Amino acid sequence: MAGLFVFPHSENTTLTLRFIYTIDRSTSDGIPFSSLITLYCNRKRITPMMSGQSYNHTVESPAAFFLMGIPGLQSSYLWLTISFSAMYSLALLGNTLIITVICMDSTLQEPMYFFLCVLAAVDIVMASSVVPKMVSIFSSGDGSISFNACFTQMYFVHAATAVETGLLLAMAFDRYVAICKPLHYRRILKPQLMLGLCVTIIIRAVISMTPLSWMLSHLPFCGSNVVFHSYCEHMAVAKLVCADPAPTSLYSLICSSIIVGSDSAFIAASYTLILRAVFSLSSKNAQRKALSTCGSHVGVMVLYYLPGMASIYVAWLGQDKVPLHTQVLLADLYLIIPPTLNPVIYGIRTKQIRERMWMLMICCFRKGLWT
């Protein structure tokens, strides 16, 4: 349902405010009218229009956007709220425990644990950038987000995903050296190299993702401020600009393809060499142990890369073929599933970390009983 409201604006001009009230036919849920009025009135400048006339005006950035959530799945918002809240809580708890255990225990200072600690911190940033706002949208319908907050969220989401894929490559390299060149492990993976790898990964993410958010934020926005997504995803926001969004969208596609494509290719090469080394071992027990460790790592990478690449290419190439709610849900799960599963697969499955996590929780429980 759509409508037109006219408000007094000045002596000779009438301000015409166009609003869109979207209703899902199956659920009769939609954007609250009051939220849309606030949203459109909250722009830095609203275009004056009169019937049959148009005026030259300066298009300025909107003061706020309105995130729709997952269009078409309004009837499932309660379950989505529960599921996303549970996964976010597990992600925060698991990653915080891993960081605490690794930082407190002097015996867990090997390169693998260093990379795991950084990965846990990145997972917390990535999940915290989007999930609280998603839960707010699903539970209360509060989808309003300021212009600056939207692009800050966009930047942190894309930068965190770029850092995470780099860390997965670094961890694959760590496993390659540990299994294929065990006698040279400490000589190759020195603290200076580990720090240099992490700094390089972060710089790569900053250099590649800063232009992405900057280009889009400096394009003119006009018309609707409604983002048909549950967070400020680049392609969803780009659809609202008045100018041609092709350059920034093409940059996003090329940059993501280069980063993810190169990292996944090197990871695949690392694990191919690892498998060759594992199958050459004479001990069946050593083979099983190595395959178990590598298998869980590969599982995490598949869960990370497949939804991520699918989300990127569906938004670019198949947006008319894949339902919108499927695209949005895929992008959401891509940001919440890895932070939830990484502590389990990388942390709890590692014997040293698992034992120290239990010791830490038992210690905290006993202190709680005595206080």
C-alpha cells in the first residue's frame, strides 16, 4: 500500500512527503507508519515538490536508514530472535574464554594459539557489528540506523571478514609447517613472523575495504531510505543511491573475489600438501589424529567460504532468481555461524585449551560459591 501526505512547508510551497507502507501478504506485517514518517522527516533536507512541477535542489545524505530485517520472514522473527541471540551468546562466551585462557596460560604461546587468539577477537568484532541490531529488528522492529552508524557497520563487517580469511590462511600455513616440516617449526614461525603476518593481514583489510565504504558514502542518496536487509550490506545500500552504483559494486565484487579467491587457493594448496604428508606416515594413529585436526579445520573453512561467496555472487548475478529472504538470510548466517563454531572446532577440540577452559570455569565457580 502506498500513499501521499502533504504538509505545510512555507508560504508558497507545499512539502509533499511520499511514503511506502510495505505489507507481507501472508502475515500482514509491515513497517510501522510512525517509523517511516520519522525516517523521512529525519533527512537533512527533504525535496520540495508540487504536483506537476519539479525544482532544482541539492541532494544531501539522509540522516538515517531503515533496515527491513528479512523481508518475507516476519512470521519467523520470534524464532530468529531466539536463534540469533543464542548463537551470539555462545560466540561471545566461547571466544572470550579462548582469549582469556590463551592470554593467562604461559604454556599456550605457540603460533597456533596466537593466531587462534586473534581469530577469536575478530569473531567477536564481526558478530557484535551486526547481531545486536538484527535481534533488535526481529524483536521490536527497531530498524532505524543513522547514516554514519550504517557506514561504520558496513566498514567493520567487510574489514573483519577480510581479516578473518587472512587468519584462516595463516592458520593453514601454521598447520602445513607443523605437519610437513616439524623439525623447522620454531625456526620458521618466529614471533616476528607471526606479528608481521597479522599486521599485514590487517593492513590488507584496511587498504582494500576503506575505498569500498568511502566511495558508497560519497554518492548522492535520494528517494527511499529503506534498506531491504538486516544490516547495512554494501549491495543493499548501493541500490538507494541516485547515481550509478556500478563502480563501487564492481570494486566490491573484484576486491572480494581477489581476496577470497587467492586465500582459498593457498589454503587448498596447503591442505593438499598436508594430506600428502599425512598419508605418507607409517603410524595409523598419527594419520587419524592429523586427519581429525585437519578435517575440522577444513569444515570451518567450507562453512565460512561457501556462504560468503554464494552471498556475494547471488547479490551480484542472481538477485532476480534467488528470493530476497534467501539472500538476506544467507548473508546473516555467513556472519554469525563462523564466530559461533570457531571456538568449538578450533578451541574446545584442542586438548590443551579444553583442559584449561574447564580449569578456569571450575575456578570461577568455586570463587563464586565462596563470595
